[in-house]
Amino acid sequence: MTGAVSLMLGDTICLSFKNVKDWALRVMRRFRLGGYIILKSSEGNYHVVFDRKVTWSENMDIVAWASPESRNKELVRWLQMQCKQSSTLRVSPKKDKSSPRVVYRHGNQDGQIRGFLDYRQMMKGMIQNMNESERTLYASHTMVMR
């Protein structure tokens, strides 16, 4: 894939919010990513979306650097799942988990973050307009950022 993609770090499980914030800032500064948002997907689980577009190769380089550096085995597992050349984040409720919500913002928000949030809002609106059987069918819906 040669196009630009959104850089996301997902499944930062077993890291405190402070550690997630510290890692997001470290990655943003090291790779000049402009800004980031942190989403809380469930208790103790966070996702980070960065603002600058990157190539898929650069995306994998950044995630490959951050994963072992963090010593977080769930982030390393998430890295392994990204080899399919797309990154996914859940936007809707799933079982007993509510929709991920933004819990922190830093730096620029007008690039990839704006696109991510606009798409997320559109998907949430579509899910809310579905009837109950359709919601059940799409309860585990994920979004793909390419």
C-alpha cells in the first residue's frame, strides 16, 4: 500500500492512563506526529490516534518501535495483527463495553484525527438509527482506517 494512513496504537491494556499519555507523547514527539487523542474503550483499555498521515511502511515502523519499547504484550499482539495493512478500532458498544470515548487530546486535531472523529460520528449515528435486530448484528462493528 502506498497511500497515506492514520497511525493508531490500539489495545494498550494494563497500562495506566498516565503511562498511555506518556507513551503517546513520546511517540508523537519522536516521529513528529503533530497531535493525538486517547480513547478509553473499556476499563484499563485505551487507543491512541495520531494526527499526521503516514505511509503504511512508516506506520509499521512506528508501531514496531513502540510495541517492544513499551514492554506491553497486548500492544505487541496488536502489532502482529496489523500486518494485514489496515488498522481497526471499535466505534460501537460491544457486549458489556460501551463505545470508546475520547478521554484526552494533545496537539493538532485537524488532520487524521478530524477525519477519524467525523467517520466515528457518522458510524455511531448509523448504528443509533438501526432497529434492535440490526444493532445486534453490528454490535461488534469495527472501523478500518486506510
